Amino acid sequence: MRMERRRFLKLSAASVGALMLAPAAGALRLPERLARAPKTWYQGDVSTVLTTCGNCFWACGVRAYVEGGRVWKVDGGEANPFSRGRLCARGQGSVAQTYDPDRLKRPLIRVEGSQRGDGRYREASWDEALGVVASGMLAIKDSYGSESVAFFGHGGGASWFGDYLAAAWATPNVGDPSAALCTSPRETASQWTFGRAIGGHEPVDWANADYVVLLGHHIGEDTHNSQLQDFSLARKRGAKLVVVDPRFSVAASKADRWLPIKPGTDTALLLAWLHVLVTENRYDAAYLAAHAVGLDELAAHVRPFSPEWAGPITDLDPADIRAVARELAAHAPRAVLPPGRHTVWYGNDTQRLRALFLVNALLGNYGVEGGFYLAQAPSVADYPHPDFPLVPASGGCSAAAERAAPSARVTAIRSITANHRQSVDTGRFFADTTAIQELIPAMITGEPYRIAGLIDYGTNLFHSIPDVARTKQALQALDLYVAIDVLPMDHVMWADVILPEATYLERYDDLLEIAHRSPVIELRQPAVEPMWDSKPGWWIARELGLRLGLERYFAWPDIESYLDTRLRAIGSSLEQAKGLGTLQQAGRPYLADWEKDGPSPFGTPSGKIELYSRTFADAGFDPLPRYEPPKEPPEGYYRLLYGRSPVHTFARTQNNWVLMEMHGGNAVWLNASEARRLGLRSGDYVWLENEQRVREGPVAVFATERLRFDCVYLVHGFGHRSPNMRIANGRGASDTALMSRYRLDPISGGAGMHVTFVRLVPGAPRPRLPRLARLARRKA
Amino acid sequence: MARYGMAIDLSACVGCAACAVACKLENEVPPGVSRLWIRLEESGRFPELHMQYRPEQCLQCEAPPCVPVCPTGASHVTSDGLVLVDVEKCIACGACIAACPYGARYFDPRGFVSKCTFCEHRLSQGRLPACVETCPTLCRTFGDLDDPHSEVSQAIRAAERVDVLKPELGTRPKVVYLNAPAGFGLRSMGVPR
């Protein structure tokens, strides 16, 4: 038998050369000898490390399997409320980022005489690179003051810079894209309606909800792990689902009722629901009498906004509008309208979210089973340090801060900053977070004062902040621009100094403190040593602090003792946290828990749910939400909408080979009838051109029935232009590149981004790109 | 001795590919080939639309066409009903790839044919296949089809509808699909993602 098989192989091998010439037979690459079963990682000596995923910001618990000094696979942490033993594609694929050969490997300094954006760098030691950063920051402080250095940060290690180093250094100009480019409107609306934050993990009580209405909320394409589990379990339990979206999203495909609303008219729909609940007496009168103020004003306000009024505005059948309102009421209080996540759409977004929260309030579901539970942040003391000169307010959707008493918090920030200038956006908005995009003009104009330095940690400047041309102009005007990142992203390759960070599997971060029904504390710990000469964020921040004369704030000798001290203060220890991964504290999730023993959970000026906002009225804003028609696209243009891929996190994961195998580029969705009218077919390449003649692409057309006729749709995060990211480079189109303008929400400071109109320019060439599998086979 | 099978609830699957990525890394599946992929089916006219994400992989047939065509006995059926490839016996002739009506097998560039094993190595440790363990929609159940109390048997009993791919071929797949939309069912054509 053995002889026969060898002979068979020899004969086959003789024909290999000829076969290889024919592409169709390419699969018949025969082995020179019989294959031996490859040794797999799980046959080795595998150890398991419990840590916290960093491939998005949901902070799932992770079991990392290590063999031979390498992480091979991860699974979801079992005793973690955000993973419950499971992981999404991004979590599962996170290992591939650690071993990406395109990672930043050593500190880089921009070659003298080159311009920002030329991309010419030389390698440097950490000592030299950190020295250049420190002397640049100190020079700015001498000339303009410490406030003239801004910090942008997003992600796991951002707290070391935006919260810790920036506070010690004394700058209030700290921005997080997850606030004004994402959640500010809903956080502001929630703050001034319920007096509480929504926070990074939406406190929707899925486990008890019987009727759920999603507005532009893409669960399924947006795979926040436990949220998707809850969504699936609720449907399995028989909960009814209504999805309002101009696009037949994945969530819409699972819905009992899909309302394909005209983009930009959601507030009219919400007002009509308020109208039905009020005029048909379908609201929870007892709940409102106990917990809310302003019902009379609300009732008078919504009287004109009938379903028949909203029908032609929203392009929906008034009978459907009325039916949903009645079904909501019939299921109350176990009926809920979650706020969604990316809420910066049209520049009047705080008012839209106010309308959404008012519908919830009329259903009597806030702080009640089946509606919203009351999330609380864990209580963990800081590592002892001298008082910081100020406390920046970067915030963001993952911010742990429990803002039960916003006014107190804002006052505290202001009093601490008495000796320092306030952030350049101070006083403009109701959000208690900084509007990151409003810091950019100060870099260009010097008004109200100059921002001359930028330390950017993981915020993709060109794929998250609209008006990229303005951002580039601002970067050119800076005295110092430093990027701390894992990959040579487009914006990173503009920096004066580039500091390579370790991936989440290679580093400790500060404790993750997450508001939840039972407050959560999570540990991120290294499973393996950092690759190449990359360093953890805590080390980079500390070494910078020491070089800036801030050693009194960095008294801890190493990260283990820092974390151990913080954990011992709550009766745990680093040793215990390493074994558990996740700690939880007791919470008070429902109003009934607060009524027993405690102050009002509503941190509004009145201490109640404010249906009518006197604060907004006093500031010159509508005290009750009003519908404002969106600007219509000009002839030949479509409104540009965008969303998520379940396998990607923003613009961060497009160089990850395994995730790119699942979704390797985006296409522009166009209604099939519109495509026929324009003579376009799926797979044709076009340019997208906005009203300012900015072109993006080439990008393939996806002609589909799943979208209204008046808009086009792109998945966000593609269209990288960075030759050093070999996989991401040139694949797909960037929606952000087309956003030459945004519409500012004057209440929250959010940057409304559904206001771009584009036309499709046919005849674009199909891009020639190297094969993904070939790029993926490169070794780290 | 078990008769391992898997059920995938299509009413829950959102096509998020967590299963497919978990499979790749668990089994060190090389770039360019896959053991598990997701098909997207769309039908209807705006706004009357249907959509279905359908994960596909080796169906672990009870009458597997890939086994009798193997000239060396590399493709075989275990006592637990798993259809597996013995790499050391495989000569990469490709007969099994041609015989599989579901496109479930591929050439591994290391010189053998490979496919889904139901994560046999995990089963021997009492763990679930990687795709089942990680699914954030809980759409996959797994277990012994002969055990009426197994999770998979219970899920199949509770389903409104049970389908297999290409039933007319008589392959008797042990991966079944639950709750495909009425009047839509499983379409064999579609856009692979």
C-alpha cells in the first residue's frame, strides 16, 4: 500500500509543472511527499489568560489561549456580562492585529525638512522620540500655556493620555470622537430629560421588554456582543420588533414591522407618537404624576402633530404610525425605544433624542422592568496622587462617569480650572463633554486662543472628523503633532513623532470602570510580550510625564503596583482580578430600589423627569422638541447615509486579514430602480462626488431593493489611503472623505453628518489591488 | 458513540461572521480558503422584502458522497458519525472535492484536503465547536441527535420548520436549518459574502 501510494505521487508530481500553468488547475498543487498532519496550537501546552477585548469598545471579557509565546485564539469570557462566553467576529479576529506585519514597530521621527503628509520618517530610540515630544510640549507651554496642547483619544489606553497625563499637564482641551461625533445628542438629551447618562452600555432592559422600536439603530450590523445576544433572546422570547429605517437593514429583516421612513423626518414620527399617546390618553398617568414635570405643556405642544400630519412628511402610512403608538401603549411599560448609538445626523439631534425619550417617559418605562434600568458606575478610588490642576472632560460613550448630578459635575470642573483657561469650546454647548471637532478651528485661527500641539491616541483624524481638508490645514498649522497608534494609519503618517503602541493582548490598561445594572470593573492584562519595540500606553504616558517634570503624579513604580493599590482599596487585589478578569458591584437598577433608600435618581434641575425643559427655554432653545424639515438633495444628488459592518470597528480593522476576508471592501448602495434609470448595474465602478466637487472612489455599485430612492449608503471605515497598510490601502471608499461640511447641533455640540449630498459619476476604473490571500500570508 | 449534529436557526442569524472568524483561527485555516462561509439571499421588491443570512459548512452527511470516492481511505466516517479526512493518508487527488455537492472541501496549501470537523478536538474535551460557542445570536445548537434531551434535538423539535440543503440528493445532512421563512425556504442560489 505504502509503495503504491508513493508511486502514485511520483506520477502525479511529474505533471505538476504542466498543471501549474493552467489557472483552473491551480488547486491541484500536489505535495512532493505525503502531507504530515500539521501540528496545531491546541495540541501544545496551552495556557489561558483572562483579559478584556480591545478590538472595539464594548469591553468584552476574553479568554486568550497562549501557546509557545503566541496568542492563537480567543473566546468570550464566561463570567463577564458583556461577553457571556461569546465573542463577535471582531473579538475573534483581534488576534490577527497583534501579528500584523504592517504594525508600527519602532518610534519614528519625521525627517527634517519634510512636510507633514510627505510620510518620510527615520527610526528613533524611545528615549530620543520621547525627548522630542517633551521638549516640543514644554516649548508650547512657554509660549502659549499648557492649555495650548490638545489631546485626542479613543480606545483602551486613551485614559492614560486624555484623563491622566492631560490632567497632570493641565489642559482642558481633550476630545474623544465618541462624544461629539457619536453620542453627544443622546447623552445631552438624556441628561436634561432624565438627569442621567445613557453611557457606553445602553441600559435597555432587553430581558424584560415585550415591544421594541429601533430608529436607525443597526443591531446585527452593529455587533455589540451582549446587546446582540439580548436582541436575539428577546426575539426568541416573542418580543415584537419595529424598525424605522430608510434601509432594509439586518434588524429590519428581523422585524415584525418595517417603517421605511424618509431620511431626516424621525422627529415628525416621534411627535406623532406623542400625539397619539396624549390625545388617546394612552400614557402612564400615575408614573408621570409621581416622577415627571411638564405634562400639560407637552400635551398642548403635540396636539397638532397627528399621524395624518406626519404621514406625508415621513412618507409613512398614518394608519401604521397610529398602530405602532397604540401597540407601544398596549405593551407599556415593557415597551421601549432604545436611543441608538451614532446619533449625530442632522444638527437638531438633541431635540430628536428628546422626542424619543419623551415617548419612553409617557410609556412609564424609565427605571422600570422592560424599559430602561438605572445604570451606575462602579466605585473605585484613584491611585493616590496630588490634586490634578484640572479635570478634562473628554467623556465619550465609554466614559464611566455616572453623571447623576450634571450641574454639580460641571461646576466642579469649572472651579478646578479657575487657575487655567477653559477649553476652547467651553460655554457653547450643554454637553458636559468636549466637542472634538470644535477644537480644530482654534488650531487654524488661534481663536479664542491658539492650540499649537496635538497628542493623538488612536483617534482616526481623517476617518472620523468631517471636513478632512480643514483637519489637514489644522495639522499643517501646529507646532507639534504626535501620534500614538498601533498601525500606520493615514493620519498617523502626518505626525512629527510616531509612538508605536502595543495591542490589547500585549498590555495592561487602567481598570475599565463601566456603568451597568451591577457596576463592572474589568482588568486588561497582557497575554504575551509586546511585539517589536512597541510599548503599552501606560508606559508611554508615564515616561512622558517624567520628562515633563510631572513625576509627582507618577509616583507608582510600575503598573502592577498601580493596579494592585486601586484594587486593594475595594477589597480585591491584582492577583484576584487576574484570576477573575471581571469584578462586579451591587447596583440599584430600578426605581423601586431607589425609593427604598436613597435620593431621587433624576439629576435634573427639578429632580424629576423633565418633559418640558425650562433650562432649554432659558437658553433660547425649544423647551419641547419641534420638527425641522431637512434640506432636500439637489436634482441628481442623493443623501449619503452610512453604517457599520459587523466585522469592522470604525476605520480601525481594515488591515486585519481575517476580518477583511469576511468583508474586504464597501460598495455604494443604490436603489435598484434608480440604478436602472442611471444605467448602472451592480459591480460597475463609479466615483462619488459631493456638492463641493470632492471626489471619492472608485467604488462599486450595489443596486438593491433594500434602500429608498432618495439616498445612497456606504459602510463606514473603508477607503484608507495609506500605502504602509498593505491590506487596507485602496479598498473601498470613505464616507468621511465626502463630508466637506457638517451641521452643528447647537445644544450638544454634535456634528450632524447626514447632510452630505453626492452624485454618482460613471466610468471609474476598477482598482487593481494585490490579492488579499497573498498579503495575508506575509509573516509578522 | 454519538450522532453529532448541528442546527442553525435562520430566524436568529444576522450574518455577523463571528462563527466564520472563530473557525479560521481555531483551525488555522489558511488565507484564501474557508471551512465556513455565509450566504446572503435577498428577494422581493421595495418595500416587500425578504432577507436571509445562511452560514454554510460541511453538513456532515449521513450518506456522504465524498467518502466512497476517496482512493486511499483518507476520507472516512468515525463512530460518532463525523466525516473526517486523515491527512496522513490524503494524496490531495481532489476526488472528494469534486464529489461534494455543497462545496465544503478545499485544498490546504500544505498538501491535503480539509474541511469542517465539527471541531472534533474540542468535542473530545467536552467543549462545543468554536462556531457554536461564540455565536452572539445563539442561533447554533449542537449535540447528539440520538439523544432527545440534547440541546440540538430540543431545538429541532421546537422549530416551526426544518430544512436541509439539497434534500433531493439523499445525502441526509446532519447540519439542519431551522425557521427558514415560509414561502422562501432555502434558496440554493445567492450571493456568497
